Amino acid sequence: MTSQIYIALAIVVLAVIALLMVFVRRSGKEKRFTPLAGLAFGFILAGLFFGEKRLIGYGLLGVGVLLAVIDIVKQSKSK
């Protein structure tokens, strides 16, 4: 029961962050997600949804974080 509350809270926080990013983007210069960052975000969300099965949940979260780090490194090298 408590893990479901944590998962729901994490999903709400991620949704709020996504909404804030949309509103900030409209007011400032446009900076879109790269496809790799979107994929990482999707894996992290999937890891939260499958949090009940720890092996699958942690695996998906790990893949999402790894993809996010790869995207950050690629973005820093391109600048």
C-alpha cells in the first residue's frame, strides 16, 4: 500500500515537472527534448509503473537513467 502511494507521488511530481517545462519553453527560447531524452523519460515512467516487480522496475529505471546520461554527454560534446 505504501509503495503505491510513493509511485503515485512520483508520477504526480514528474507530471508537474513536465508541465512546468512546457510552460517555460513557451515563454523562453524553444529547446525541445531529444528523442533519446524522451526515450529515457519513457523508461523511467515505465520503471515507476512496474515498481511492484522490483527486477523489472529497477531495470527499466536503470535503462532510463543510463539513456539520460548518454544524452547529457552527447549534448555537452555537441556544444
